[in-house]
Amino acid sequence: MTDHLVQATAADATVRALAAVTTDLVDEACRRHGTWPTASAALGRTLTGALLLGRTFKDLERLTLRFQCEGSIGGITAEASAHGTVRGYVRNPEADVPLNSHSKLDVSGVVGNGMLHVIREAGIDIGLSREPYTASVPIVSGEIGEDLAHYLAVSEQINSAVSLGVFVEPEQGRITAAGGFVVQLMPGAEPRTVDAVERWTAAAPHVTQMIRQGADAAGILQQALGEIPIELLEKRPVEFRCTCSYDRALHIVSCLGREEVQDMLEKDHGAVLTCHFCSAVYTLGEAALEELLSPPPPVLM
């Protein structure tokens, strides 16, 4: 099943719902970063959460979730675009702890206490320089989904049910199911609608269980909302995609200044840069550094 995300409404648009299947993109991210099982679950939930949360804001071009953690994982960052792409990383990919009392990966055990920062940016694609909107809330559980629901309730004043899941094969370490859903109660929702949403989302099967049984994103929402009819509005593909490139690596090195570039050339005979977001490695040889140090060609008048 190809990774995808759907948006829907219910109860005369007083309920907003989104769901995503992100198995392949989470598996790619974890493979790139060499994450251990619990770190894989934490990263995968955050990547999925960023994609879902990003679609809840109008005119948003980039959403960044940054967990500053006191646990062994150190920190988690995910950046989603309005085009359905996401990238991210964890500070300590080898963070891992024993299974919790429910025999599940103990994500809260590697996250611990700390702060969740949500950064929303718009106007980037059309060259506008707007101040990003940033909100910060304490991490309440470290389970990622509960922390995003807390952020939405406190900072956006929207009561939401958020469920995120990643299934890691015990022996191979591969991601064989990942996804999530967000169900939000909008202004005007009747009490009976509120009760029904709370009852059905609480009783819904785990997201990874649904995906492993063959459910797509629309199927996840149908199970999450039970007998509440939904109206699908949009379906779009999602993928792991980084914005790094060799040219960006050259630009970063050039910004260090001539003395620093000269020092790299003399001592290391080149430079090696690794992207935090995707672990891609860019090697700049002597010729590339010498070109950066060359004076620009004269401008003919």
C-alpha cells in the first residue's frame, strides 16, 4: 500500500478528521538514520504527526515539530511541507529501553520530560519573509500522540483525539506498519456528537493493527469514528523527502568565510558534510574548495 493521507469531515463539518498510512516513509527514515527499535517508534510517530498536524492549518507551507527531551533520545525533529513531504531525525538513534508493562515499545521511556515546540511557517514559496509562529508546551507523556493532543488543546483551543503508531518487526527491525489519525471537534459540535466521537475514538483498534489488517487511511477513519458517517474531501500521497543537495552543501561551506575554507583545504584537502535530516553525505574535494576561494569573474559593463 502506497503511503497516503486523507482528510474528511463529519456531523455537518463540526468534526474534522485526518488519517495517514506512512509505513514506507517511516521505514526509509529509520533505515537512513540506523535507529534502534524504540527510537524508530518515536521518530515514526513524530513524522506521521507532523504530516497530519500540518494539514490542519490553512496556508501553511512548513510545520516543524521539535521535541526537546530529557530522556536518552535527546531530541526529535520532524519537518513537514504543504506538499505532503516530511523529513526528520533523532539526536540519539540508538536510544532503546525494554518493552513496557503492555509489551509495547516504551516511547515515553526514551523521550522523558521536556518541551514540545511547534513552528508554523507560511509565505516561503512566494518569497515572503514572515515571522514564523512558534508555540511551546511541556511534554505531558512522551507518547507523542498525547503530547500533540495536549498542544492542540492548549495552544489552538481545539479538542482532538490523536493516535499514532509504528510497528517494528522484532527480529528484522523493519517498519511493517506506521500511521495515525487526528479527529478534531470544531465549534458548534453538539453534545451528542462530542460523546459519540469520544466513545468511538477511545474504542478504536490500534492504528498499526488496522494497517496490518489491510486498512487504508479512509478505513482507519471509518474504524476510528465507528457509526459516524464521514465525507472524504481529499486524498494525497505522502513521502519522505529531504531538501538537502550538493549545491546547498557548497553554500553552507562558502558561508564559513575564506579563512575557514582555506584551513579546510590546507589541513583536510576537502570537506565532508552530513545532513541531519536524512544522513546523506556530501564530499567536497580540493577542486570544489579552490573554486569557492577563487575571485568572482569581472562584471563587463
